Amino acid sequence: MAEVLEHNIVGTSGGIKSEEHPVEYFLHERYKKAGKKRLVLWLYYAIRPFMPRSLQLAVRRIYAKKQAKVEFPAWPIEPILVDRMKRELRVRLDASGENRLPIINYWPGSARAAVILTHDVEWGYGAKNIPRVRALEKKYGVVSSWNFVPERYTFDKRIFQTLIEEGCEIGVHGLHHDGKDFGSRETFTQRLPRMNAYLKGWNAAGFRSPATHRNPEWMPELAAEYDSSFPDTDPFEPQSGGCCSIFPFFLKNMVELPITMPQDHTLIEILLAKDIDIWKKKASWIIRNHGLVNIIIHPDYMLTDKQLSYYEEFLKFITSFEDVWFALPKDVARWWRKRSQSEIVELGGVEPMIQGPAAEEGSILWTVAEGDSVGFRFEQTHKYKHTGTRT
């Protein structure tokens, strides 16, 4: 699979000009054409239960070669909305007549980016492997979120209390993990009350759909503060595509936390990567652009020392950054809501101030001209409380 991994590390956006479309055109994946792919997806899930695991992987690996040729969204990095954001800020900066433009920093305090570690527990044996994965995280002083499938397997619910006591959070990962939750409006409507009941019963703030199946119109009906089912770019998932965003956004009143890193299963099992260079390059690009690093690690696939070594190397790498906010997904969603409800107030002779819910935790980020684009600067370092950070 080397030819797949040699895909351009910086996307070309497939010749699409972002300003020709509203931002929702990308966030809601309206650029995609329905029909044939939906039929293929349905057929795959119809026959998958009868396929041995080795055959499933073989099919996915063969199909990955075709998927990797998709031009838009480019993988593993699609810069179209990052570039658009910078162009829009440059226009505002030039129109202001000033040499710098204040905005509310994307993250609390002087954090340059945010990092969330998330886990989807696919099977009961994955739940039993949680302590082993958590041991690694505790070694690096970080916490994470864990999404469980309510009606696919049985597990000891006492693990919830253990995870919460360690500072982690619990989320709901669909209902059965059978590829049908978002297969039709009828099925979604039928299952919605049970999924909402688990969200309430588990006191869970977040939801992630199995296999990242998603519908931007239906997601807000879930009784969750946030969803995290939209990859920024992922041609390898059964529902391929992506929202092209490395920043959270809103689906009506729900915060969407896009999955911005290639999944462990894709990298290790499908593409047969021998190292985590793609993770490192993607995370570095996100941090340079002040975005959200959101990675999925499945305890079901971290069963050997070799598999665990990939995750440990990533933890060692990502915790080497001193100016990022290591947080729980629920805290990122709540911050993004505060930020969206706040504004910068500028009074004559007074430095700009943040007014609104983000005033206490937020800080001013200055936009400055940088070539044909923009750069960002802090005037001073602001201390803030990390939620779910290194100890």
C-alpha cells in the first residue's frame, strides 16, 4: 500500500474555488453526489456479517487504492477552508487600515491549538482492553473520551465510574453498530428515542456514529451537546468525504467536533503503515493553523505491543507541544459555544476586550499581514486552566 501513503501531504482542493460556495456547502458535504455510493454502502453492510475478518480487510485494502485517488477532499490534508479563512481575515485586515486585527483566540488562554483523544469501543474485548490503553495515557498525563455501543455487546458498567474518576468522559457510539442508524429516515426515527435514552442515562455529552455515518440535518435531533462523526477528510470510510474543517462548527444548536486525524484502523490495518509519519505531519499542520487535533484510537485494535507502540509514539509526539490545550471533547464543545456567543469590544483609547461568556477564559489573538496571507500573534501570554491536560 506504499502508493497510497505517498499521497500528497498538502491537498490541492481538486480545483474547487471555495468562494463560489457558502461554507455549509463544504461543512454539510453538499459537494457529494448521492446514488451509486449509497447503494455500494448498503450492499457492503448487508454482506459484511457473513464475511470473515480477513476477507473484510482484504476487500478494504483493495478498495483503498481506488479511494486514495479521490481529488477532493484531498487526503490526508484538505486546506480549502483554512485557506479561505485566512483570505477572509486578510480582506478584513486590509479594509481596517490597521496593521493588525483582533479576534478571539480559537482556544482558551494562549493555546495555539486543541487536542482531544477519543476512543470508540467496538466490541466487548475492546472494553476489556481499556485499562491497557489508559495505562499509556496515564504515563503521559492525559485523559480521553470513550464511546460505547449500547446494544452490541455486554460489558461491566463499573468501567464508567473508573474512567470518570480518572478524569475521562463517556459517550454513545450509535445503537448496534450495524451500519443502519443513518441508513434511512425511518430507521433513524425508530432508533432515535433509544439512542437519546442512553445519552441521558449515561449522562453523556457526546455522540459518535458508527463508521462515521452521518447526516447534518438529522444529527441535531440527538440529545447530545456535541457530535463527532464528521471527518475533515477521509476517502477510506464507508461514507467517504469530509467537512473540510479542522475547527468545530454548529449543526443548528449542536457543536460538531470534526475528526481531523486519520483513524488508527485505516492507518495500521488498511494502509499497513510502518510508522506514524502521517499522524505527525497532519497534527503539526493542524497545530500550525490553530485547529483541533481529534484522533480516534480503538482499544479493539490496540491488542499487541506493536499496535500499542503506534499510539504511544503519537502520545509522546503530541505531548511534546507546550502551547496546546489538551481537553475533553465536552470541554471543547462548551468552549466553542462560549466563543460563538462572545465578541470583541473596542473603545476609543482602550485596548480591545472580549465581551460575553468567553471573557474569563479567552484572549485576544492578533491577525497580522504575512506575505499574501495572515499570521497570528499574542501580545502577552495568558494563563488558563487546562481541562483534561497533562498532570
